[in-house]
Amino acid sequence: MEHRLLGDSGLAVSALALGTMVFGEGKARSASPEESARIVDRFLEAGGTHIDTADVYAGGRSEEIVGRALRGRRDRVVLATKVRHRTGDGPNDTGLSRRHLRMAVEASLRRLETEWIDLLYLHAWDPLTPIEETLEALDDLVRAGTVHYVGISNFSAWQAMKAIGVADASGLARPVAGQYQYSLLVRDIEWEFAGLFAHEGVGIVPWGPLAGGFLTGKYRRGERPTEGRIATQPDQDEEAWHRRATERNWAVVDEVVAVAAEVGATPSAVALAWLLSRPAVSSVVIGARTIEQLDDDLAAAGLSLEEAHLERLERVSAPEAPYPYRFQQVYGGRAL
């Protein structure tokens, strides 16, 4: 599997990262501990080295399962986890305060059965804690060797830039990765984050690359599913059915299926290969609850789409530019 540097850092990560949100959830969509261990084995056998989890996935069970699965081979993996969301009932059991950061990281280390975390994401912005406090606490963890690199996730563009600016101005560890929803169906981050992260040397690590399974081609117009992840999401969720089943999205799926037939690949592999071709993308998080799903996704690692195919996918999925980007497209150019 191809390896890429994570942003402007010196850390090499596999182009595909194994997402573990469904490990140990105890729901119909989840992977059992036994199946999860087999998925980790298969991912490593395929050359994958980047594994992604979070302290709140399955109430911490995801980290426990990953920790057990990596016994004896921890050094082979770039292990990422996240901190921010509630892990207890107390008023300090959430957020990005120095106290919660340290306690949450210590708990993650125990569950992951490791002495260090390669990449620690701030899972979301904390409006109550000064970003200076958060970054200073992270820098302490980096200097102690407990955390190697810092990432951000779900920040708005101004929040991301403030974190980067404060880190640079104060000589603190700066974010090298940004984990955001990104796919052929959800290209919103291109308006702000693609340029921002490319300019600042932050690697994009997309989650939801198959849009909750929508880009696999298994769904049909007018047939709302009754089972699976996308069928169970509440209407306000990012992956809710009403956000997916639009005419624009169906047109994208049709084109993905057509390209897949032409190149002899699965729709999943085509959708992932398109994402891997995007500027500033370092590693794409794939999620699987079965070995079969994982193998389908892993096929993208060896698929290189021709420029004509990339252009077709780009054209059919291009989102309408909001202001001020419409204005910039028309009037923002300059030539000497």
C-alpha cells in the first residue's frame, strides 16, 4: 500500500486508514471483538499502517479492542485517537481543558495498552476553554513523548486557523492533520479547508468517504433502506437518508457505477480512488464491520483512475459555489 507524509510533518501514513468506530458498539451495524481483530489483521497484512479510533467510540471499547489486537506489533502502526467529548458525569469530564486532556489521554493509553499516541486529534472545538490552554497542554504531552503529533477535527476554518496561528506564535506543537467529512457527495470543505490546509501544511484525513455506504451503489431511488447504518441515522445526523437521497447525489452514484464498470472495479474503490487523488489528502479513513467490506475498500489502494474518469467524477459532483466563492470564480483571477 502507498504511504504518504502527513501534511508537512515527517510522519508517514498508509494512504488508507482503518477506522474503528463500529468496533464493539453492540449494535447490528457493529463488528464483534473477534471480527474486529480479524479486520485489524487483514488491514496490516494488506500493508496498512494507520489505525484511527477515539475515546468515545463504543464508550471506550473500540480503543480496548484495538489495543488487544495490536499486542506485540504496536511499533508497526501509526495509532490515532481523539479527545474532547464527554467521558463521565462530572463537569470536567468533557472539553479541551488541561485537566480533561491529561486524564482522557491517560485513560486512552490504558485502553490502547500503549505508552504513546502517534496522533491525537482534538475531536471538536471547545468554546469554554481558551485555545492557548489546550495547545499548551498538548505541547506538554508532545514534549513528554506521550503524544507525537497533534490533529484537529470538526473545527470551523477560523477555529483551525486560530489554533495554527496561536501554536506558531507561541512555539507550540501545531496541528499536522485535519480529519473532516469528505467524499464525492460531501465536498463542502473544499471551499475553505482544502486551500487553508494545503497552505499551512496540514494533511486532510477524510472520514465518511463512502457517504455511509451510499457510494457503494447498493441503494436505489425511491427505496429507503430499513436496515444498515444509513437507515438508522436521525434526521439531524450528517449521514441521514434525506441528506443522501437527492437528485444530485443519485447522479453522482450513477457516474461512479458507470466508471467502475469501465475500469473493472467496484464503486467503492472508484469513490475512494477519486478521494485519494485530491490535493492535500494524506490518508482516507475507511470503516468496515466485515472482512468482505474491508477487502472491497482495500481494492482502492491499487486503483489509479485516468484523468478522463477523474474529470467526469469531478464534473458530476461539483457543488454549487456559495458566496463569496461565486464572486471569486468570476472576478478573483489575476494575470501579469
